[in-house]
Amino acid sequence: MSSMSTVQRMNRKLSEERDAERASQLAKEAVELSNAGDKVQASRKLREAAALGHANPDVQAAFFAIHHDDQLNSPLLDFVRRYALYHDNSAGDEAIKYLKSSEASNAAPVALECLQIILECRQSTMSGAQDFIIAELAKRSPAVRKYLATELQASTTAFFDNVYERGDDAANCLRSVVLDDTLWPTEDVRLRVEDDLFQLFLAKLMETGHDHDGRALKGIALLLIADTQRLHTFIDEDAFEALMGSLDLRLPPDVRGQATLVLSKFFEVAEPTGQEYLSKYITNHVQRKKGDDLVLAFSAGASLFPVIPTVVAPLFLVDGFLSSIMPLLDRKFSSPLVHDAFLFLLNAACIDGACRTAIAQYCAPWLADKVSNGTGKQPSVAATVLAKLRTSGVKIGDQRANKADDDVSELVDLFKKSLTVVEEGKNVSDSIEGLAYTSLKPEVKESLAKDRKFLKSLLEVLNENHTTPEVVVGGLSIISNLTQYAPNLSEEQKRISQLKAYANATKPAEPNPLEDDEHVRARCTAVVEAGIVASLIKLNKGRSPATAQLSDKILLSLSKNSKDRGKIAQQGAVKLLVSHAQRSLQSSENNVQSSSDAAHALARILISLNPAHVFPAGSTPDITDAVPPLVALLKSPGGAGLNDQPRDLLPVFESLLALTNLASAPTSNAASFIIKSAWDDIEEFLLGNNELVRRAACELICNLTVVPAGIEKFADGSKRAAQRLRILVAMADVEDLPTRRAAGGALAMLTEQYVNIVSPMLEFKRTPEILLELCLDEDPGVVHRGLVVVRNMLCCDEADQDNKPLALKVKEAFKKEGAVEKVKTSLKQTKDPELLTIGVQALKVLVDDRTK
């Protein structure tokens, strides 16, 4: 035995020596042919040599000698040649690095040659790098795309087979090329190749066990979406069977997802053929009563229920289906796969009310048993189904839902346990879905919010599964349920609700005490303290609309409590909300949108925080980035006027407060930006009927009068400016104290330095009367503002239109209103030295009888 091994080793060594010698000889011949100018034969010889030993020094030297110029001119061409022709997989990795680098822009001149080199070599002789290289070359080079189109036109089937086997990205190039009409001589040619390509993808799908990577399905999906009406006719009953088989729960989720997408497009246009195919497929597989057939039927129903519920529900409700399946499951099938598939079907069927009733009637005991005794995912899925039944109040059997049927506490405990127990490879999506349903109940909301361990576990699960849409959306739905405030109904809405209840012969439901603002506020605080904002920032790294919408809704609730706003802002919510609100603005028509949750939440946070702390200098976002979303909240929904329809003015009010705060930032240009983008809207609310909104608008205008652009609105000498001054004076005469204070403050700042507004103010006959009333106000702040305005007007040194001192005209107007006695009375009521000084200055002018 030992001597035989020695002989084998000697033979192997001799063979290797012969191969090395032959490789060296071929390499030398290749160099001689190259020097003679025959590059084609030289390359052929060198490939033979490389097949015998690409690491041979003579082979390496020959490669350098023959392709030296190519190496200098294009590193990519050198990498591809070494990779494809000489079986050097490390060169393939180098080609990928090159195409990912900043030098990739230099690849275009050699891209076509590189592609041809790869496609001329057998797919099996190269690593998976060929897939990326082909796709990247096609993306970067019009010449490559044109070549692909030309080859597809010349020989669709042969070229398809060559490219398809090289990888998913390579196959995707074919799908993209056939949909680019600029690459084809005529539309008829393109459509012919598109038809052929679609049928080739279908054929690949129908090859048994071939499409577990979903490659064919992706091709079918893209082409079908682009040309549904024409291409769906190629899906006959055999192709439909293959598509339905791709919904098998034993296949990877992305494969099932692609199959669902294809079938949803097919059902959109294939009525009644699609319904006929589906009915036949489900019926045949169920009637066979074999394990694999039932898995296929149940898997198909579970995937298609959300897509075409009105088509699948009648099949589920066929008389005798559930009543015959239930004993069959218990008696015949020990394999958990059949039970798993049936549970998924029941879970999906809960979307339909009649199906829920049927499940409750026939499956409730079996589901309860699975909760207690199921294996793998069965307990969590069964519990989710029961949660859906109980939260919907469905009848169990022939009896109405009673308290026991309505109780979900044991299900909630099961869901919570599955989140907190550490298990390798655990799947939490079912528990998340179950909690999303059960957390609609007030008592469950309260229980979950008080469970700090649960909140921590939930956020950990969300962070760990931030790329899994069903977990993210389900988890955020739970948080949204916990933090959602009950809607504030107007009196009219309350009456309508009562009328509906009477019409249905039911007593109007009393609001659950656990849903009052106090309880919701406490739940929101618990969520904030658990660290939800950090999770929201991580979960929103992608661009999922559902994730963004739920996040904004949650932050809107969390920001209602002013005590939590600082924590929310400190954890990064402002940047996230600005980003979401800006995106919403960019996608809205005509740049006008109704109040968005992101903008409204942003407004609430910015009401009570120092803008300099929220938007430090040089940081992102800038303070002005927050202005457009807040301004958008001021716009009427659909551009309608204020009085055209009932409108929720809370977002308007809170936006005005936030803008007022931003306008107060001393080192920013926020005030000027607000004036430029929102002045007309602010003025409109100043004239509205809502006292709080009017007050907020007046306070904002007061803050805007500190910048030149704001002053100009009142002091440019125009008729419109005079009208604004008159309105501002009138605002100083309203009953609402904060509005009077704001209007007085604005007038004080305007008259301090811009005396040219005094004359238009006097044109309003009631100005002296209103200003003197300010001096007699019960509020010291209002008195202060009134005395400043009176003093400023009396001490102006401008001339009127007749070139007479304006101060005389002002003095006469004020004295007619008893200014001397009123100012004296005002001074008697204060001990503030500053007020006394200002009042005395005004009084001196009033009692001075000298003619100026």
C-alpha cells in the first residue's frame, strides 16, 4: 500500500513537471507570436499556458510582455483579462474594487471589450465577481447597453442563457435593456424581444427547483409591471401553477414577495381568467389532502389574502372547507409544516369579517391548543389570530363574545415573553403583530406603558430588526397605540356621534377613563424615558413612507406634554422632524399642504425651547430650515379660505407660537425669512375670529418689528402700511390682555426710532384715546408700553405736510382726550422708577405751553 502511494506521488510530480514545462514552452511561443504581430494567436497560446499553471513565472512574464500596453492604458482591462482568460479570481476582486473606486469613470473606453471577454468565457470557470462586473459595465457604458440590445435581437435565447446564468445583477441588465426604447431600431423589434425575454423568464421559473434565488421572478415582475396588459397573456395555466408554487412558505421571503407582486399585477388585468385559475389551483390541492398539496394551497391563500381579499375570501368560506380541514389536521398530519401554513392562512384571513366569524366558530379550540402546545412559531401566530378575533369582538361559536372571550391578557403575556426571552434565531414578527392588535385596548395600553422591561425589550427588538419592515411598522404601531390621544370633538361632532348611536339603537359609549389626557400623557412620558427618539432616528435611516408616517404621529403625541419637549429635542427629534417635514413639502402639489404631523410636532417642540440651543450656529439643520414647514401649517387645506370650511386651528396656533420663538433668536435671520415667506398669512390671522390665534399672530408681529423688513411693513409710507398701523392700534384696544401687550410692544418699538409713522397713526382718530387707555391699564407691562408710545409720539421732531412741527399736532390730539390727567393718574398708580421717568417726559411736553 505504501509503495503504491509512493508511485502515485512520483507520477503526480512527473505530471506537474511536464505541465510546468509545457506551460513555459507555450508561454515562450505566445511571446514570439506577439512579437510577430499575431496578438490573437498569442492570446490563445497564453490561455493554454495559464490553464496549465497561471502562477508559472514564465506564464506571468509572458502575460506582462504581451499585455504590457493594456496594463498601462487600462488597469480594468488588465484585471478582466487575468480574471476571465487566465482564471485569476483575485483579479476579479480587483476589478470590483476598481469599479467601486473614483477611477471607475475611466472604464467607459474599455467597457465593451471587458464585457465581451467575460461573455466569451464559460460561466462555470469564473467566480461570482462576473455578476457585479457585468452589471457595473452596463450601468456605466452606453456602448455596452447597445451591445446587449444588439445581441438580444440577433439571438435572444442563446444570449439570454449566456447572461442569465452569470447572476442576478447580470440578468437584471437584460430586463433594463429591453425596456429602454432608445436602444432599439424600432418599437416592433423591441416588443418582439420583450415578448421572448418574458417567456424565457417564465420558462426558467417553470424549471423544477430552479428559482429559489428569485432571479426569474424578478425578471417577470419588472417586465410585467412595465407592460401588464400585453405580457399577462403569456401566463397560461402551467405558468400560473409555477407562480403559485413560488408562494410556498418553505421558500425564502424575498422569493415569495416577488411572486406575490407578479400575481397581484396578473390579477389586476386577468379577470375572470385569474379567478378561474386560482379557484382550480386551490380546490385541486385541497382535495388531494396530501401534506405538500395543503402547504401549497394554504401558503397561496395566506399570501394572496391581503392582495385580493374579495377573491380569496369566498374560497375560504366554501361550505365544508373549515369543518373538514380541522379534524384532518388533528388526525392525519403530524408534520408542523401543514399546521404552520394553516395558521398563516388563518392569520391572513382575519382581514375579512365573515372569515373571522368562521374562524371563531370552527378553529377557536384548535388555536387555543396551539397557543399552549404548539411548536416553533405556532404559539405566537395562534395567539395573534386569537388577538385579532377578540379585539374585533367577533362571536365565538353561536354565542356572543363574553368577557372571557374579550380578555387578551394571557395573549399579551405570551407576546411579551417572546420579546424578552433570548432565543437564537427567534422570529418576533408574529408577537409584534399580536401586540399591535391587542394594544388597541385601553387596559393593554396602560399595562404595556407601565412595564419598563417590556418597553426596553420592544425598542431593542426594533433596533435589531431595523431593516425588517413588518417588525418596524408593527413595533411603531404599538408605540403609536400607547401614545395616541383621544380626538378633541367639536360640539357638532359630538351631536353627530350621538345621533348615529341612537340610529343604531345603542347607547352612546362613555369614554374610557384610561384614554383621558392624563393617562395618555403618562404613557407618553414613559415612552420618552425608554429612549424612543433614538430608536426613531435609527429606524428612519431608510426612506420608508410608513415608518416616517408612524414616527411623525408618535412624535406629535409625545410633544404635546411641554415637560417632555426638552428631552425629545435633546435626543435629536428636531433634525428628524425637519427632514420629514421638508420631504413632505417637496412632494406636495403646488407647495401647499395641510398640516402634517411632522410640522405640527416640530412646532410644539419649538414653542418653549431656546432657538439658540436647538439650532446652534454652524449646525445642521439651520434655524431657517424649520420655517417653511411651520409656514405650511398656516396654509388653509387645499388653499381654501379661512371661513370656507371647519378647520382645526390648533396646528395654526402652535405654529404661530413656534415662529414667534424663532423670530426672537438674536443672531439669526429667521425673522426676515418668516416675513418673506409668511407675512400675508400672519396678517390674515390677525383679523380672524379666534382669540388665541389672533393673539399668537399679534405676538409674532411684535417680534418681527425688531428687524428692518418688519419695520418696513409699517413705515414705508404706503397706504397699506397705514392700514397695518391702524389695525395694530386697534389690537391694543381688545379685551385679551396678551394681545394688548403684544400690540403695545410693537407700537413702542416702531415709534422708538421711526417717527415717520406718527402722522399715519394720527389719521386713525381713536389712536390717542386707545393709547391713553393703555396707560391706565391694570397690567404694568401694558402701562409701560402705553407710556413709551405716548412719550415717543409727543417727542417726535418731524414736520407735518404743512411743514409745521408734528409734535404740536400730536399734543393737541392727546390733550383733547384728557392726556394730562390720564398720564398723571397713571403715574400715581406706579412706583416703578423707569415708568415714572417715561411718564414725566410725556407730561412735560403736554403741559409746556410754549409754541415750538
